[in-house]
Amino acid sequence: MGLVRNSATGATSTLFPHHRKARFRASNGHGSGERQIIGRAGLRVDRVSEDRRLATASMTSPESCLPHLRIRPSRGWSAINPRELWAFRDVLVMLALRDIKLRYKQTALGVVWVVLQPLVAGAIFAVIFGHFARLPSGGRPYVLFVFAGLLGWNLFAGILQRAGNSLVAEAKLITKVYFPRLLIPCAAAAAALVDFCVSLVVMACLLAVYGVWPGWWLALLPVVMGVTLALAVGISLWVSALNVRYRDFMYALPFLIQVWMYASPVVYGLELVPERWRAVFALNPLVGILEGLRAALLGGGGTVVRPLAISAVVAAVAVVSGAFFFRRVERDFADNL
């Protein structure tokens, strides 16, 4: 095997051993770079300098002048891109409105279900735990006490349940269209927030009936709502991302929510917990949220500052770590779905 070099262009051609008597000539006298090799069998092989041909084609091609956008998956532990989320804000609104419409589509009562569910649950809890069990409620009507707890719990559990299964439910959309996947659990959280606002109107009516006015404690309500949203969305980012790969979370999530409800002061207050265990009990982030919500809606609650501060710290850690983990595994969503 030997090499033949063209002095005009520098291109090389290979001569195989069975073509030892092969002769060559340039295709034209101006050094075009094309080589014609004629072997013993009379076969002709054309060799063209690929580098020159590709370079010439790239300069003369009209597509080379057009802008190109290359979408690549994120690598490593990348942070959230706020500018990208803001650019796709219309998608967030569209997904949230669609979830709200589908939730009550073809229902006779429609949004009335949002009112009936906490009212019926609050009435049952008031009879069982307030009348028969005589659980303390801090000198406040037990109906208001338990309804305020159900407001916070339903907001947290609703976001966790909807957003935790949102990626699997939107499998067809994820595999066909590109947009920030983080918008899907956030849209589920926005839909649950609408239900909370409707129930908040019912709570205002109950406060008027019982003649209870929270006073300046009502200013604490936006803070508690923000902590609740951050905690629920942060945990939902972990659960939804893990649920894509391990579908066990789909079945474990309802059980986790049920256990967490009894471990949280929904139907009982913090004063029912022994003093020596309150510090450990306050590590549950829902303790500060539920006690803070009761203080904001019913007034009072001097012991709510420390539990609410613990809940805020846990919520911040949950949302930051959940966002980084979500971005870390986001690249595999389409393959696993």
C-alpha cells in the first residue's frame, strides 16, 4: 500500500497492493484536487479533498447565513433561569387555567365543592373532637379553630397531591413540546391556591357569624401563605421529579399525606402537646404554618413566632434544594416518561 500526493493541492490518494501498476493523472491542468486512479482491473476511483469541499460548501451555502438555536439539556447542578421562566409565563397561566377548568368540568355543583369539602369536614371534626373528645381550642370556638386548621392543611395537601403527580399526568406534553418543566408543578400549585382563596371567603363569613375579628394579626396571613406555598412547592419538586423515575411515589404519596395530617395540629392545638416535647414537635414545618394561620385569622398566639420561623427555614431549604434537584434530573424526563 502506498500514498500518492498531489503537488498542486496537497491531497493524497491511497494505492492498494493489488494496484501496484496503477497510474494516475490530474483531471485537469489547473490542480482541482480531483484524482483519477486507474488500476489493473480498469476501475477508476475518484478522491476529493473533503476538507476543501466542506469548507467551500459551508461558505457558499445559504443556510450558513441563517441564525441557529441549539437546545441542549442542562449539565450538573444548574440553577433556575428566572428569565426563561418569565419568558414562558403565558404557559404557566394557560396550564393553571386549564387545571381549574378541568377540575370542575361536567360537575353539577362546580366550585361549590370547594366550599362543601372543608365545611363538612369541619362539622364532623367539631362534633367528634370538639363535642365528644373536648379537645382544647384556646378559648376560641372549636368550629373556627378546626376550620382554620383545615384551610392551611388543604392548601398544603392539595398542592402536594396535584403537583406531585403533575409530570406523569403531562407526559404527552413533555415529550412533544419544549418549555421549562418547572412550570408544570407551579401551575398545579396556582390551581390549588384558587381553592384556598374560595375557602378563605367562607372563613370570613364564619368569622362574621361568630363575631370574631383578628385585628392586626391579619397582617400575618400573607406571610403564612407564602411559607405554605414555598414548603408545598419545594416538596412537590422532589416528589414529582422522583415520581417520573420511580412510580412508587404515586402510591406512597396519599399514605404520606394521611400520616402527616395526624402528625400535624389540624384538629388539636399546640397546647395539647407536653411542654418538654414542643421543641421536637415544632420541627414539623406544618406546626408553625397551622398555628400561624390560626393566629392570623382568629387573633392572638404569642407562641407562634418560633414555630413559624422554623417553618420558614425548612420551606426555604425545601424550595432551593428541590429546584436544584429538579433541574438536575430534568434532562431525563422525556426518556423516562
